[in-house]
Amino acid sequence: MALIYSHKLASIGDKENLYNLEAKLKEERKHASTTSLYYAGLFLSFTAKYEKAADYINKCLRKDPNYTDAVVLKSWNDMYLDVKMHMSIQDCLELVLSKNDKNVEALLGLAKLKYLMKEHDLSNLMLDKLIIYYPREVVPLIEKLKNEFAMQKWEAVNDTIERVLSLEPTNSEALKIKVFISLCKNSDYIETVDQLNTFFNVLENEETHNAYQFYDTAQIFSKACGRSSTVMSQVFRFAQYASQMYSNNVDYLSEVGYQCILQGKYKDALSFFKAASKIDSNSITALCGLTLCEMYEHGASDQVSQQVELLFEMQGNNKFPILYLLSAQLNSKSPNAISFLSQAIESQLKIASTYPYSLVYLKHLDPEFLLQVFKEYKRHLPKKPFVITSYILYSQEDKNSSTDTCFNVLKAICSACPGLVPALFELAKLKFQFGQPLEGEKLALQIGDLDNTHAGSQVLLTQIFIQLQQFSKAAQCLEMCLSYNFKVRDSAMYHFLNGVILKSFNQPQDALSSFSTSIQILTSKNNSGNKQIDAEFNIIDRATLYFLTIEVQSILGHFGDAGKTMQEAIQEFSYTSEENRLLIARADIALGKGDIDNALDTLNEVKPGQPYYFQAHSKMAHIYLKEKKDRAMFTNCFKEIVTNHPMADAHTMMGDAFMSIHEPVQAAESYDIAFKGNPTNIQLVKKLGNALMKMHEYDKAIQHYENAINLCNDDDLRFEYLELLIKLKQYDKVDSVISSELNQPYNKDKDTPTLTRRIKLLLIQAKSRELKNPTATNTNLILTEAKDLQGAVLKRVEIDSKGDLQEEKEKLSHILCLLAKVKSVKEPMTAANLLSEALIYSPRNPDTLLALSKLYAQMNNPEKCEQTCSVLLNADPNNESAAVMMADLAFRKVDFDTAQRHLSQILSVKPKSCEALAQLIEVQWRRGKLSEVETMMEQARQVMEKREDPEYSYCEGLYSAYLGKVNSALRQLNVARRSARCASGAAKRMVLLCLSQHAHSDTLREDDTRILALRTAEKLLAEVNPSERKGLQALLQLASKQKSNAERVLQELLPSISEEGAHEDPYLILAIANAYNIVKQPTRAKNILKRTISSIPWTPEKADGLEKCWLEVADIQIGSGRTEAAKELLAKVLIHNKSCTAAYQYLGYLTEKDQNYKGAAQNYEQAWIHSAKSDLSIGYKLAYANLKLKKYPECIVVCRHILKVHPEYPKIKKEIFEKAKTNLRT
């Protein structure tokens, strides 16, 4: 039997010998044993003669029904003969396994059956048993590899390939799948060529006479390489080798012919097909090839048409799909063309669907053929524009079945070959043109990841971003496209898109220049532009180009030129589908001349049902709104559009119109109607969600997003939904949703998209937890996992050279910064290392350098802090944060002059920098020169865009507080609470001001003002940074001066004073001291306050609290007669704050006590100036000191000020004012 087969295969002409062999076979068959019958069946099954094999196997089993090997072989043979008999096959195999559960062939057979039934997980379970039993065997691993391949678990596929090749380096199945991954998944043609070359050498050495293996390889990869010339040249070698080995094999010769067609070598192809048809004149494959050559070389003709008809007749019911494509091309102008194309697709997909996803499936799917069918089909789709500059509905046709067919065929190709760039590009364009720009954007970005020099995808992204009105992104993509391929500049489309972008940037003159260049390229007879880019520049885009040119010329007042362009447009577009756009262009000219009524009348000529009715009436609506300020007519125009054409897109347009005039309720109604007609439109989901948010219908918005996610399963929607929950402070729900999502099996895969999705979810979860509890460190593990995963993604991008490497580095840098922020509280050194690592991935990143500077400052390492700030300022000399940081460094060194210089310098460049202004106010206050801030504040006030800017209000509140204007300060700081940056600081200052109002009350009477101040402070505490809250809360409790409250405070605070950080909180120590004073334990109060002098270093954050503690100590020292120690401490206070009124008062008191009235007058005068002359008791003491010094004029000035504010001020008039006047006269 084997000899007969080999004679026929080799086409040996020894007929006598063949006759003798066949006669001998007949004789042997009469007396064959069960063993002979078994091996005959086995041989026939191996040669794919399954029906003949079944006869021999059945005869064998009739002789011996218990022949186990024959039962297993029958199962295998039936599996390939008709897998639909799976129940009987399974029963046979299970019967064998019930007798011997380690029967290798039966286990493999059952696994194979499950594989063919596409039950891949079950198949793998059986194969795992075999792998455990036989760890060094390759066969079970190969079958497992096929299952993993079928499930497209690429990480597992790669792992299994490595495992197979470690056992058998020349395994053809593993090597072929490795080629597939490089070619069809990673789109790495260079790697593919290397691997094909290696595989060819392996086959040449290991499978020298296996022509089918060469032929099969050529068939698979020639159909899935997107006609890449480098890959095709390698694949051609395989087909050529097979045909040379068996030069009389029609299929092998025909395959070489098809390879030549794919390379555009039609004459070479013709010679191979002729050679094949000489061997077998009835070979349909060869005859189809001859017809294709005739068609592609000489075009459609009657001869080709007759050949196709003949081939249809020669075939039975199962026609070659290629014949349907040829019929469609021959009848391209006939309505039957679409029917032929649909049959071509249907028959091709039907053939492939009988196989699990595999290399065999890929060969029968034939992505290259389907792409050719799609390109032919595309000619019959409704025309759509590529440049959409406004909300335009170009056609009002119902959903087109042809469009669905095109989507389905491209999805089938892209699903089978996820890295086939030509198919992805066609699908991206189709998505964009048929109302799915966001899906198109995703695919275009995917193409960029696979091939970062693909200029077409960047042009498409530019077109998408123009439609989405994201012109900055569009400009970036166009620039990137030019960097990939400078020849793009020769295309009309490039200049057209550039003009649209320039127009949006309000550069009409430059836009006009670009539009003119584009028209020139299009109308040039010797058009040498980029034909690849301009191939799909259709009549709609041409019309858009002309009419945008007219619009820009009208804007520039070039009405003569606009008229000429209009005439050219009339000649080109009259009696075409774009004719009505001429009216819109005329309206633009009228509008440019200021003739608004004429423009409206012209637009009104476009009636319902006519092309461009939508554009004309939407333009009318915007003229009513912008030129006539008539909101009613604006909305009425859109209502007319919806009434005449109640389509989903029209309702969406109306919703957009209502949103533009801030009518979210009506917008939501319009979006809802549109949404019901198109519930899977992601853009529409977002628009309706946004409208519900604007209406403050938060529960409805949440429910809307949840329903949409369940329906669409879109990641962008999921992330937007989670951000919405965070915005609504539903942190627990965010945590629950993300935890549930992360635990899903599909989020545990190791492929790059899954890792990227997981990273995003982890970052959102970390953000939510941090907002819920800023002091908690429960984001540590989350961010660590995100860091590790991003590191893995980055390594893959580096190895594969796919995707944006710098973008991935930036992402890792960002995650490292987030992790550093968490670690900075308890592990500052680790945080510094993380930030340093972040700078490796994103060198000289301003935010990272600033965070590192602040961390070094927190770690009390001013040298490294200053060094980092210098690097930042070298990278960005006008970086306000760096300047503020340098000022802060000087501030920490109590070098207020240097700090003032840095801050003044940055404010001269950026007067709006409220961070710098706030710090300058504090620096100038501590320098004792608060009055000099007024100029800077005035400059900032003049450039502020908002009348009530929260950050500027913080600066004003700070200034008012230092001037002693408490009510004004509270009012301004209350506004500052709206700012995320200033909220905590503003709340803290308000609490302190409320406490100071209470402290300066003359009595302990619980009047309304005092109670209100304390209640306000109590409410504000929740907004203060948790790390600063405890001390202020205790001071608030002690405001009542009640002993029970003081005891409670001591009970709560004394245990915590030993905690890390707490012993350095001056407000906490001040609260404990006050509590001791209330419970009459002044010695303990004095002892705990003394800590603040030596053990707590002065920092800007602790400055105010330390100052209060030091003043308390000075007061105690004065009371106990230790005046020198008090003077020393007060001098220390003034070194840190030259505006400290209390310090000057104490020094005045001490010098006055020593009869040193000159010193007393100087100190009281400073106290009087820095209290803004608001504390009249200081004024009294100053007046008295001046009287003693016989400075009568100065004394009188002070007295007059006091009496003006408080005419009945005790004693001053009689004892000081009158005496000074009398003495001055004498």
C-alpha cells in the first residue's frame, strides 16, 4: 500500500510494477490479519484517506472487537472524518481509558477531540496529565501549545514554545508558531525574516523530502504578511523548494504562481500556471491562476468573463471564493457585484470556521484574499469624508448592510492576525468614517505601537483629532507623521489638514496658504504628490477644501479671491452630491461682508431631505446665536432639524447645541433619545453622562455608566465611571469595584494590554484610598504592584521595540513618584531613592525634581535640596516652584533677604504666582517690611483672570491677618478654601484667627461673637491637614478654660507626646502647657514649654507655634525675674520674626522697668508699627515713653490717633496728652 502511494506521489511511469503491486494488494486483502488491517488503516489515515481508512479499521474490529489500538485508531480517524460524531468518538476513547487510564493514544485522542470541539480548557486538563506522566515528551506539549494558541494566550504560548524548543530545538510546529507571533502578532518583519530563514534551514536538514511542509509554510505566511516584500521573498523560497522537489505536483507549481501574483510578477506567475495546467489540464487551481494573471495584467475582458463562467461550471457546489471576487470585479458597475463579494466572504469564512483558531484556520481564512475582497467591497460603500471640520451628517441613509459586512470581515482578519497592519489600518479608517472616531483612534494608536513609522496612521489620527476638535493633538500627530516620512509634505491631504489646524489656531493667513497649496497639488496636471496618502481624497473632501478656502478668504476680507474660488467650486461641484454646499459657501461670503440676513436667507434655501440640510441649518443656528444673540432661534433651528430628520445623530447634534448654551436638562433629553437608538456609542454614553452630571443627577449618572459598562464592556467608560465615583467621594464603592475587577481571571493574564489595564485600575484605587485617608499608607502595596507591572511593560517595549518607549518610561516615573509620596512620611530615605530612580526614566522632570527637593528639605538636608533645585532652575529658569523652593531653603536658614530676592525675581516674571506671593508676604512680614508687599499684590491683582481667585484670596487673607484685620482675613481665607492647593492652609489659619479672637476677648463671658468664633474653628478643623489637627483641636477644647476639659486634654495628649513626630509639634506642647496652667500646675507647664527652646528645630512649618511657645516661656521668665534669659529668648524670637508685636512689647516692658525709656520707646514704637496701630494699649505705652523722653510732638501724634479711635480711652487725655501739649507750649 505504501509502495503504491509513493509510486503515485512520485509520478513514476512504471505502470507494470504499479499493476503488480495493486494485484498483490488485492490478494493480501483477502487473507489480511487484524494487525495487517490495523496498519493499513493507520497508513491510510496518515495519508488523509479517512474514508478508505475507516473500511480497514472496521474490518479489523469486526475480526477483533477488543483490539484496543484499533478502537483508538477508529476514534482518531472518525475525528478527522467527521468531528460531529463527537459523542460516539468520546464514548470509544473513554471506554479505552476505563481499562487503562494511562493509555497515551487515548488520552491524546480525547484531548484532540476537545480541541477540535473548541473546548480548550478541558483539552488542556487532559494534556496536563500526560505532561506529568511523560515530562520529557514533546507531543503533549505541542497539543497544549495548540490549545493556548487557539485561546490566544500569548504569554502562555511563548512559555510553551520555549519549553518545547528546550526539548526539541528543531520542532517544526513550535518554530512555525514562533514565526506567526513575530509576523501576525508583533508585526516585526525583520524578526520574521530571520525566523523564516532559520526555519527553512531546519526543514532543509530535518525534513529534506517533506515537500508538503515547505508548501504548507508558504501558504500560511504568504496569506498573512500584508504583502511585505521582505517576508514574501523569504516565503517564496519555501514554495519554490516544494515545487522543485516535486516538479510534477500541480498544487506546488500553482502555489509558486500565486506567490508571484502576490509580488506583482504576473508574467512569472503565468509561466508557472501554464506549467501546472500542462500536467493537469483540469486543475481548477491552475486555471484560476491563469484567469487571475489575465485579469491583473490586461484588465476585465470578455475572454476573462468567459473563463470565469467556465470555471464556475467546472466546479460543483463548492465554488472557489476567488471566482466570486473575479465575478465582482468583472461586474463592478452591476448591482450583482455586492452579491458576488458577499458570497466570496461567506464561503471563505465558512471554510475557516470548521477549524479551531490555528495555523490551519489562518491558511483557510486567507487574510490576504479577504483584504482584497474588502477593498473591492469598499468601492460600493457610501462615500464618507476624511476631513470633518464640524458636526456634519454627510448622509441620511439607514444602516447599510454592506458596511456591517465590511466591519465583520475586517474584524475576522484582525482577530486572526492582531498585528496585521494593513487590516488594522483599513478597520481604523472604516470606524472613523462610519461614526466611531474613538474606536478608530484606538486602532490607529495600536498601529503606532506595532509600527512607529507608519505615516498613514498618524494622518488618520490627525483627521480623528480634527473631528474631535482636539487641534493641539492633531498638530502633534501631523508633525510626527512628517518626521516619519517627509514625502507626506508632497500630499494635498497634508496641506489640507495643516490648514484646518492653523485655522483653528486663529492663523487665517497661514491656513489660506496651506489650503492654496493643497488645491494646487490636486488640480496640477503633473501631480507628483504622495498618491498613497491622497488616494482616498474624495469629492466630499475636495468640496470641504474649497469651501474652507472661501471661508478663510472671507475672514481675511479677500472677497475678490473668495469670488474666484467660488467660481472654481461652481464649475467643479455643480450637478454633484456637493452642490448644496455652494449655498453654504455663498452664505460664508455674505457673512464675511457683514450681510447677516442675506447669509440666513441663502442657508434657508437648503430644504429638508436635500444633502447638507443639517450643515446649513446648524450654521444658521450659530449665526443666530453669535451674530443676533437669539438663543430661541438657535434652539429652534436644531428642533427643525430633529423634526425633519429624527435620527440619532440629529438628536446628538441638538444635545450638543443645548450644552453649548448651558441647558443640560434639554441636552440630556436629546442625548437620551439618541442613546436609545445607539446604546453602544461610547461618545454618546459620555455626553449623556456629562449632561446628567451638569444637572447634579449624580445617582442617575452612576446608573447610566454602570448600564453602559455592562453593555459595552469598554475600558475608557470603566475608568471614567471610577473617576466619577471619586469625584462624588464614593471611595468605598471605587475600592469594591476595582478589587472585584482585579480578581477577574481576564485581568490576571500577562499580555501587555491586560497589564496596562491592571496598572490603570491600581492607580485609580490608590488615588481613591489616598483621598479617603491621606495619612494612611494602605496604598503602598497597590503602588508597588503597579510599579512592578509597569516595569514589566517597559521591558517588553524595550525588547520588542513596539510602542512608545518614552511614554512607558514617563508612566513608570510617575508611579515611582506616587510611591515616593506614600513612603515619604515614614521612610524618607526610601522615598528619595524612588524619586532618584524616577529621574532615571524621566530626567530633569520638573515635578520629580521639585518633589525630591521638598523631600530633602523635609529630611533636613539643605545641601542636597539646594543642589536639586539648582538642577531644576537650570532646566527651567522661570520655574516658580523651584524659585519658591530656593526661597524656602533660604527661609529655613533664616536668610530672609535671600528668600525675598528669589521670590521677587519670580514674581517679576510671573506676577500671578500665588505660591510665590504667599511666601513673599510671610518673608516680608518676618523681615519687618510687610508694607513693601503691596506693590506685588497690586500687580498680581491686575493680571488675575478671575475677579475672585481662591489662591489670590489666600494671599490677601494672609496679608490681612498680618495687618491684624481679622474679619477681613477670615472672609478672604474662606474664599481660599475653594482651592485644592490652599484649602488646608486656609482652614488652619482661620482656626488660629478664631482662637486668637477668643484669646483677646476681654472677659470670659460667652457672648455671641466668641461662641461663633469657636464653633467656626470647630467646623474648620476637619479641613486641616490631619498631621496638624491634634494640637489645634486640643487648644480649641481648652478655649473654655474649664478644668474638666484641661484634664481630658492632658489624658489624651500625654501618652501621644512620645509618639514619633508628636514631641516636635509646638501646638501640641502649647496645648499641654495651657492645660497644666488651667489645672494650676505652672511648673509642669514651664518644663514642657522649655522643650521648644532647644529640642525642636525651627522650620517655617513650626514657626508660628514655636513663636507662641517661646513667648509663653519668656512670659514665665519675666514673671520669675529672669529678665536676661527672657531678653535672650525674645531676641531669638525677633531674629525669626521682626514683626512680632508681643516680643517688642515684652522688651519694652523690660527696658521701661529698668528706667530705660529710650529703649522702651524704640521697642513700643516697633510694636505699635507692626500691630498696624490697632492695639491701643501699645500706643498708650509708647505715648508715655515719649512723654518721659520729652518727645512731645511724637507723643501728641500717638495720643491723637488713640483718641480718634477711642475718644474715651482711660487716662491718656489727662495724664499724657494734656501734659505733652502743655510742655510743648512752654
